[in-house]
Amino acid sequence: MVIAGGPKMGSEHELFEMIYDAIQVGCGGISIGRNVFQAENPTLLVKKSSKNAPLFILKMRNCTRERK
């Protein structure tokens, strides 16, 4: 199963959460369009969204929770 990117997200954080959540429920891949093409740095966003994304996103979530 693969997810499509959907609407333009408000931030990279929201995009990474969507990717993380999809992977957690068994999604095997992602197909992101406008969220990459319209990003400030598309190359960096693609690198962040690679196979290491779940770990990166989990660390982001933990940091966000610690700030609250």
C-alpha cells in the first residue's frame, strides 16, 4: 500500500507526521507531489522523507512533547 501526498500541508512537521502515521499502520511507501515541489528546499525534504523518516519523525514528536 502506498499513500498519496494529499493537500498542501501547513509545515514540514505536519507532512512528516502524516508519513510517520502511514508507516506505523503498515504503508509501504509514499508518493508526495506539491508538498515536495513547493517546498523551500525540495532536495532536503526528499532526503528527510527517505527510509530514515520514521526515526527522524519520532525524535521530532518527542522534542515537541518535551516542550509542552
